[in-house]
Amino acid sequence: MVVKKNKGANPGKYVDTMGTVGTIGLHMVSHPAVGAVAGYFLDDWLGTKPWMFIAFLILGVIAGFRAVYADTKKVMRNQEREDNERFQRKD
């Protein structure tokens, strides 16, 4: 990846943005996995197989999409702020 050298550019902004974008994939995997594991153990403990597993898996998928949405909004807000600073727009 080639990054243009701009005067006054802060390389920490790029690292922060790439870190946020890099976690999106982890959210899509980790949230459903945690929900599935929690549902599995609740099913085993309560004897309600497979209902808790399914319910918590669905909740994990919803939580994953919610986290991705929040991260995407954060990246877009930061990009808009940077564009406004770069082009001196005062919206």
C-alpha cells in the first residue's frame, strides 16, 4: 500500500483507522462465537437443547452487526472530519 506524503499529515490517524477497520472481521466472528458457546452451556445446564444455543447465536449475530455498524460510523465520521480539515469546509 502506498501512502502519499502530505505536509501536516499525521501517520497515527492512518494507523488508528486501519486498526478500527481491521477489527470489523473479528467482530463478525467473535460475537456469534461467544453467543453460541454461552447458549451451548446454558442448554447443557438447563436442559433446553437447542433453544438457548439458537437464541444466543442469533443475539451474537445481531451484536456483531451492531459492532460493525458502530465501527463503520466511527471511520466515516473521522474521514469526514479529516476531509473538512483538508479542504477547509466549515459545515
